[in-house]
Amino acid sequence: MKRRQRISARTVRPHKRTRLSKRSGALIVTALAACGGTAVIAAQAPAGTGAGGTGAAGDGASVAGRTISCPDVGRRLRSLPAQAAPEVNRNLGQLEGQVARAFQRWAAAPGAQERVLDELERDRGATIGRIAEALRRAGGQPGALDRLSACRTTGKTAAAQSAPRGARDGNSADNGPFRNDFVDITTVRPDTGGGGDRGGRGGSFRSECGRNENGHRNPDNLIVAPGVSNGAHHLHDYVGNLATDAFSSDDELATAGTTCGNGDRSTYYWPVLRLRDNGRERDANAPGGGRDGNVGTIVRPAEVSLTFDGSATEKVTAMPPFLRILTGDAKALTNGPADANASWSCTGFEDRQLRNKYPVCPRGSSVVRSLAFPSCWDGRTVDSANHRTHVVFPGRNGQCRSGFRPVPRLVQRLTYAIPPNTLYAVDSFPDQLHNPVTDHGDFINLMPQRLMRTAVDCINSGRDCR
């Protein structure tokens, strides 16, 4: 029997939002008059603090805009023997939890930075040692993992970067987003920012799987942290396969129900988007929610588009069952932007794509998240130790590198009706400060083989099918 969380996050549903205070409303009105629609940037002083205050306990030093950066051990793995996988994944999950707790301790007492980092290095060293030993016992090569235990603080200390929350509680740290994480989309030049599009060609195939009307959510990540409860430390929206959580086996996924109208049992998921509006969700005191600094009213997408298209240079081949693919990097703030493939925009302005900013959309325009997935498969494995080397992006010329073959390219497009002048953020690891660069998406292929053949045929023949 699978181990289940005490609080089921699948049933989380938005609750009535608390109105902004009169003071916050005045800030928004004033900024709207002055800035022509970018008021969301101005109303960002956290409740309970004066001008320039931090709201943090301890010696009064601000941690806003700063975080703890640790080497990403999971990304360094190049092989993972099957017999070592459960223990390695369990300990990788412990590493994430250690960083999350250390960040929260430091945010509550900024003067304790040195002590917190020392304790974190000690805990990480012991956990990494267990990972290395599990790999050695299974005949794997742990390499120099023992050098990855030390962490450091990064970012700028600046009270002017006050968090834009209207609500604070004992589980929430100054972990963003910040005023410089937002930009008025009308001020962005067209055709800048790059976006997440790598230029698919040919026809297309679309699965209609709904907008998560059934509230299937949890803070797990079956691909990156299988068998680890709250492995994501943030909440995911799911559409498609109804059985997906950290403990789902391939057999369970293969026989589960689906929200897709065409029988597609694939798993599609992404971090939820929340309004920073004082709204108290059912997970306000739960792992992945308030305990990990993710607070506010969850916004269900107004529209979800799941489209597969083709290669710029050759015909695509079918994906194998259970192929796992991810795009973006949930830890891009500290890992760097190399894998930050998600992009943000507004309806009516999608020739302006942003990687590291949240768009402030004009009235009548919706926020758009675009998540384009890699589409060159090694033809051998359905997953890799770091979950990235078995499926990669094509080169700038659209061709797959030697030894890889093109498969249908998934593009997830999510739109949100964000009320004007409302603060919002994507869920994240606590130490990633809710930065938009950390947006990401995940996919496990469970299309019936006949449906996959239909998708491949539509794409290669230049037809648009659904």
C-alpha cells in the first residue's frame, strides 16, 4: 500500500479572498494614476513593516533578495543503478528539505547566517555520504559528490526589495517575489526575451485535458523525487492521469483514469500560480504550501493548451511509453539560467516573451505561461539519472545531435485571468524566492500506442489534429 500524506493536497480549492487593506488600496490607486497600469509594482511593502522595514525577526538585517545557494547534487548524477535508485532519491529529497529548513531558519534570524550554513553543510555532508555509498554498493561511480556539501548566500541585501505579500505568517519568510521581478509588458520591445520556443514545424496534435477542474494537486514530483512526500516543496497542478503522486508505479499510471477526452493517460503538471492577496488556502499550514512559504489564493488556469508539433528538419518518431521529460529548472535562481526554458507574456503581446520577469498585463489581457519541452530523444532510455540527458533540445539549426532522434515536441500554454493590480507568483522552493525564472513543467508519456501513432502521423503529414 502506498504511503499517503496526512493532508491531501489534491482537494485544495480556492477560498474567498480577503480584501486588500485601505492602505494597500490607496497605494494601488496612487501608483495607477502615476504609472499608467503598473500599480502592482508599487504596492509591495509587507504588512507589519514601516518604510524600508524588513518584518524579519533577529538583528533587523534584511534577507529580502538574498538566498542560500547549494550545489545541485541531482544534476551532477550521470548514472543511477536501479538497485540504488530508491535510497538515492530518498536522500536527494532530504537534501532539498535541509536547504528549505535552513533558509527558513536564516530568514527568521538573519544574524544566524554563519551558524545556519555550518549546520547545513554538516547535514548535507552526511546525506551526500549516504548517496555516494548507495551508488558504490550498486556498482555506480559517485565521482566527487563529497565536494558538494558546502553552501553560500547569494543575492543583494536591500530593504527596498520588500516582498510584495499582503499577508505574513509564522511559516512565511521574506522569500519573494520582489518589485524588480515584475515588468509592464507594454514597455517590453517585441521579439525580445527569446521565450521558450525552439521552432517546431509540420502539423500538430492536441490533447484536451481540462484545466484541473477536479483539483488534482500535491507537492510531490514523481519524476525528480519519486517516493518522496513533498519532494517539490511547492504545489503542482495536474491534468491527464488521475493517479499521479510521488508513489505512483508505472502499472498504476497505465491503468488509471484520465481527464483527457481522447484517452491520453499522460501526466502533465506544473507549479500552481497564486495571488498574493491574504487568501488562506487549505494548505496554508501544510507542506508545499504555507510551511514552505507558498501562500495566497490558488488560481486555476483560464485555459490549458497541450500541443505537440514537429521537427524543423526531419520527421518525428513515436515516444516510448513512460518517457519522462521536463522543461525549465525549479532551481534556476541558484543553478543559473542555462535550463530556464519557460517564458511569460500577456495575451495580445505574445511577441514579447520574458524569462526572468512576471508580466504586468493591461486590463483585458491575461497572463500567459509557455513551457516548450525538449524533443530530441536518445532512442534508448525513458529517463536518466539527472532527468535531462536522455531528452535534449535540438541545436540552433533545428537538428538533433548525433545519436538522438526527434520526437513530438510538447508545448504547454497556460493562461490566467489575473485581476488588475493584483500581486501574483508561481510556487517555488523556499530558497528560490518565487522568482519567475524557476518556472517549469513535467510530462510522462502514457498515450496509448494507437493514439501516439495518430499524433505522429498528423505532425509528419502537416495536419492539425485533436
